[in-house]
Amino acid sequence: MGTNHAPVFLPGTLDMLVLKTLSRGTMHGYSIAQFIQQASSDVLKVEEGALYPALHRLEVRGLLKAEWGSSDNNRRAKFYRLTALGRRELEHETDYWTRVAGAVTRVMQTA
Amino acid sequence: MELLAVWHRVVALVRRRRLERDLDEELAFHLAMREADYREHGASETDARTAARRRFGSVAYLKEQCRDMWTFHPLETLIQDVRYALRTLRKAPGFTIVAVTALAVGIGANTAIFSLFDALRTRALPYTDPSGLVVLWGNVQRARVERRGASYPDYLDWRAQTKTVVLKGTVPTAAQKSTAEAIAHDKAEGYKIVNQLTVGPKRQD
């Protein structure tokens, strides 16, 4: 198991990261994990055991749509796409995160 | 989107096997990609595979989590329990026969007795005011005070004379088929019929 995990203390964080990743385009699960890892400079290594339940959770809620397609190396893979509902949810989650993260930072910056 | 989640579960009930296969394939793809990645970074084939699998964590747990999202878990466990119970019963036929017979006899006896009881007591008598039915009789002094039956003229007298209750009509006793028959019988015996009353209308059941 990797030593770095996606943050667990805010349960919706991984969902939010996934939504954000998919707002950049349609990807399959592996690309999503890779993107998050690279964009966070290797700080956040998404554990696959968390990624797929999250993806399915979001799909069940109607925030994502899944389709089978072929990957770069012509293997069959499931691609995920953000829905309109997903886009709206991303905005909400971003607002919430910004508020909470800002608040935590402020508290931590007090003497 | 609670409704959507429920809909997914309903759909999943039907497409269960396909969903499982999809999940398997998706995970296999991810594993393969991860392996290729490791190999690109210089690991040997077996090393890459074990490393990839280790990073994947517990595949079984992950599948369980995904499955949780598309099952009616309580319903499925119930069905599994029922199947298990049936299998166990089939393995012990002697016990099963005895148990089933006992249940059948018990249920059958109860039903029979209740039907009987229901027919005799709880079915309302087919008159407009069944709770208002009373039995009247007279007392006569013979060797000691005895009851005597009531006849139709008795009813008329009582109806006329009583100041405390209102007698509205008569119903035939078990011994008579109808008030008309009772009246006919009394007529034959020589009683004088002063009035003929109509009995309260029979209730349509």
C-alpha cells in the first residue's frame, strides 16, 4: 500500500478531486489517479481501493456518466464524463472546500 | 438524488452479473496499466505485477464496496438465508416432515375452529338491531315457580302493558321457521290474534 493516501479527514475530498479532474475532460480511472498524483506533485497518491468506489458512488448519484471505450493502447476501458449535475456539484464542493481550508489555515496561523 | 440511487439498485438487480463483469474488467485494466507503468520505470515483470497488486490494496474489499452500491443488501442476505435454510431442510428430511406436519395440523385446526366459532357467534344476526334482541318469558306457580314459554299473544300483552321498554317486534325462535308460522301455530291453538306486527326488516348480509 502506498504511504501517502488521498486525505481521509474530509470524506468528500476525493470525490471533489475526481470531479475536478473530470472537468478537464473524459478519462478512465487510471488517468484520473495519475492526474491527481501528478497535479499534486506526488503528494496525493490516490489509493485505487478508494478511487473506484468513489467513481461508482458519483455515478450512482448522477454526477458522472460512464461509457466503455478504448484506451490509448487499444484496451477496453471505462471512461467517465462529468454531467451537468456533476458540474454544479463541483462548484458547490469547491466553494465549501475553499471556505473550510481557509478557515483551517486561519486557525493554524494564529500564534 | 436518492431516487436515482434507488433506481440504480433496481436496475442492478437485473443486470447484476454484467455489472460484476464490468467491474472486474475495469479493475483488470487498471492493474495492467499500473504494471506497464512500473515496467516502464525499469522493474522486472514479476516485480511489477506484485508491486502493482500491492498498491491496489485489497481487491476483494474494493469489490465489496462497489457491490454495496448496487445491491439491496438486506434483501439479498434474506434471499441467501432462505436458500441456506431450504438446503439444510432438504438434508434432514425426517425432521422436515415432522415439522411441516406439525405446522399443518396446528394451522388447520386453528382455522377450522375459528371458522366454526365465527359462523356461530360472531356473525351478526340478520336483524336490524341484533343487540336489542331479548328473550322474554313468564313465571308460573306450579309446585314451585317455573318458567314458561312466551306466545305471540303474550308478546302483544307485554308490549301493550309495559311502561319501561318498547317492544318492537318478534323474531321466531329456533323451533319456528318464521313469525308467520308462529302466529299460525298460535291461531291453531285457539289464541286470538289482535294485531299483526311486522318484524324489523331483515338485514341484507
